[in-house]
Amino acid sequence: NISLGKTNYLLHELILKGFIKAKSFTSNPGKLKKIHYLLTEKGLEEKFRLLQHFLLRKETEYNTLKQELEHSLNGKV
């Protein structure tokens, strides 16, 4: 679980880094403030970079497992 304080801290850091921006969508003074967090272009680029890194890692993992399996099967024949 993540506490509200930790969530606010992390969101603040993401805003400072330029990955997200916050927009308030409530204009009623009596209502609770609603904030929407939007991914910026920089945030989208970072998300894509992380996705590429993840996929490369998984491809390497797959190839390693495949080689180990083939090696294991060839050794038993």
C-alpha cells in the first residue's frame, strides 16, 4: 500500500521532472477540488523509453531460456 503522503510526494517529483502536469477541474468553491494528472510529451517519451528497455530485457530473457532448453534437450538425446 502507498500512503497519501507518499503518493503526493511522488506526484510532486514527477511534476518537477516534467513527466506529468496537474490540472484542476473544479471551479465550485464548495466542492472538493478534483485534480487530473496528464502525461506530458516528456513523460510519454520516458514511458516509451522504459517500454523499449523492458521489451529488450524480455527478449534477451526469452532467447536465454530458449538456448538453455535446446541445450538441455540436446544433451539428453
